[in-house]
Amino acid sequence: MTMCPYCDKVYDESEYSECPYCSGELEEEHGERYFKNCHNCGGVMYWNGSWECANCGEEINTGIDDNDGTIE
Ligand SMILES: [Zn+2]
Ligand SMILES: [Zn+2]
């Protein structure tokens, strides 16, 4: 998997020669969101340019690759 330097979305470079989100091949909203478990409160963090906890407001400045899975 590769993270696009322009939109920070992750895609499979064996399937796409260029970022499918930037090229418009894939829609941004496809029913799945990455999530991460908050180390501070155990709540759920969502990716919004950085990781933000929906519960306690904790922020983590890693990358979208640093997720614990996807939620449908
Ligand atoms: Zn992109
Ligand atoms: Zn939290």
C-alpha cells in the first residue's frame, strides 16, 4: 500500500499507477472509515488530517497508515 503525498489517502500501487482518489477513479466516501483506538481514554479516533479522538479530543500526528482497521 502507498500513501498519496497529495491527499494522504492510501491505495494499492499494484492496482493503480496513480492515486485513484486524485484522478477521480475512486470516490472519497465509500462507506468505510479508518479508526484508531485512543491510547488516552480507549475511545475511537477518526482520521481528519490527524487522528482525533471523538471522546476525549486527544490528537495524534502520525499518518493514516497508523490505523487499527476500518469501520463500515
Ligand atoms: Zn491522492
Ligand atoms: Zn480519547
